[in-house]
Amino acid sequence: MTAHPNALVGQIEAVGARVEDLLPAFPGRDLAYVDAVLRDTALALSRPVMPYGLLGVHPCRTPHLNVHPAGFRDDGTGQPWPVPPDCKRLFVFGGSTTFGFAVADGDTIPARLQAALGLAGHDTWRVYNFGSGSYTSRHEMLRFLALLDEGEVPDMALFIDGYNDSFYAFGNPKLVEALDGLYQSEKRRRRKGLIAATLDYWREAQAIRARGLPSASNYEAADQVFAAPLITQGAVQVALAASDRPADPAVFGEAGERVAKLVWKRYLDSVALIRAAAERHGVPVVFAWQPTPFFATRPEQRVMDSMHRLFRAGAFSAPVYHWLHANGFPGMSNGSDFIEVSRAGKGLDAVLYLDVCHYTRAMADAVAGALATALAPRL
């Protein structure tokens, strides 16, 4: 049997769940629709290398996933590019939660933000989704710079972060090793004759074909000294159990505080770099701290908690979010360019997460509504 093109399906089955279990995350939709969305969004796993060594998403056109050659995901309306001169551009940066993995074009946060701004009377603004899988605030800073290099200067830029900055608290060593391995192998083969290079390629291919490509599911923290205890299977369950309680950093001990401070320091560095580049180009910027399943959620708002054992590093967000809420987002809470939306889904009677981190339409609407309200005075 041919494997499903979307790796998410294999991951769901690996933990003993079924694709049918996703149906509560797509109210009013049937299994055929969910399968079609999953097949289309599998194309988001096709990653070209972009300027500054970033991984993007190949342009594509399908019923549920449309990525423009300029690098943004369409909102389901066929967004014009270049933007009409009488419109203002809001570029949105973030990870796969911003891109909208496993949901249709019109169900992403930027798409829902476009709709919310339109309802509020801000008809001249056009929201463009430059989210991309696994991006942290550091990657978004480089993507922002790459667009500025191309002369694409938005009227405002929004950066949505939190989950990936926590997940990759200790970097992404497997991806770095894989990309470096490919580069070094190519350099080695170019020094050989054609036959020798072909044999070298064949031997290496035999050795590595069985290995999985680097992904969030096989992520390992480079620093295991104090990180490992926070992402054991037991620690993940403790973090999930604390997800609907008031902020309490003490649950995660000294290790949790160290991880939280490390993540926040790196995030503030990214913010400083983005602010500096934006100021040089006269671009107003706004930073939003996003929701995570490990904070301000109830179990019934999630349908795939069993998958967290494959993505244990997501639990890093638990001590980070508890510490930040207990300490008031130091250095950002009083800034006019910071929006805290991590509790946007609190109290909603809906499924908010369709897997370990990606948002449903209901959560995208909640986040977009909160963002639209906060952004209105700036538009």
C-alpha cells in the first residue's frame, strides 16, 4: 500500500490513532474533505533552499493549498501580486502555525486576520502570509531581510512566535548535520571522476536511504544536561496536566526556569535585530506571542495529545509560557509593539488544536480577532 503523502497521517497512525479522530477539529466536514486537505497541504513539506539558507515552500496550486512564486501562501481569494498601489501591505511571519499546516488556505491566521480587518472597515489593507514550517523568530528576521533585499517593503510587519522558539530552544542540530552532510558529499564527489563519483553516490545512498529526514518528530536537543528531564514522556504528561492551571513556574523547577530564560533571551535578541532593520526601512513592526497547547487550554480543546510522545520537545513551551506569564514578559509587556495572544482560545467551546501544535479554524479566528483588535489603532 502506498503511504499517505502527508507525514502527519503516518504519525497519527504511529500512536495508535486514526485520521477519523481529526474530524472534531473540522466541524461540519467529512473524512473526504479532511483527506483532501491533508493531501494538498503535504506539498508544504517540499522545501526549497532560499536566500540566507532558509527553507521555504515550493510554489503550488491545489484546491486547498496555494503558494505564490513570491513566497506567500494565498488566503483563498487569489491575492494579487504586485499589490495594487491603492492598498497597504501587512506581511505576517511565523512558523507552520502561521502558515497553517493541515488546514485550507482560508483557515490560516493571516487569512482570518484579513477577514477580520475587512469587517472592521480596514479595506485598504492586504495581509500576506509568509509563515514557513519550523521557523523561529531568528528565521523570520532573515526572511524579512530577504524581502527587504528584493525591495519588498511592507507598510507593516507582524511576527507571530512562541511555540517554535521554545521547541528549538537548543537549536536544530539534526537539520544542520544533514544539510552539511549533503554539501560535504557533493564537494567530495566533484573531486572524483564520473565513475568514482557515481560509485561514491551509490554507496552513500545505500547507507542513508533508510534514515528519516530531519523533522520535528526526530528532533533532539543539543544540550541534554538540563533539557532532557523536561521532555521525558512523564514530563510531557505533567506539562499537559498543568496546561489549564494558573501560571506556576515552580512545577518545572530550576531546569524549567533556565530553559525559559534562555528562550526569552534569544527571542529578545531576534526582536532587537528585527526592530533595527525595520527602523532603517521605515516599517512599523508588531510582535505577537502565540497560543500553545501547553498553556491556557483544556484537554477537550485538543484531539491528538497522544502525538506528543513523538514531538516531546514541544513540552519546552510549558515552562517557558508559565515563567513568562508569572514574570510579565520582561522587556516586552510595556512595549507598544507587543501583543500577547497566548490565551486567545481560553474558554472557547471548540477544538483548538488538530495535532501537537497546529490550529483549527476556531483557534485561527480567535487569534486573528485578538490581533485585529490590537492592530486597529496602528492601521
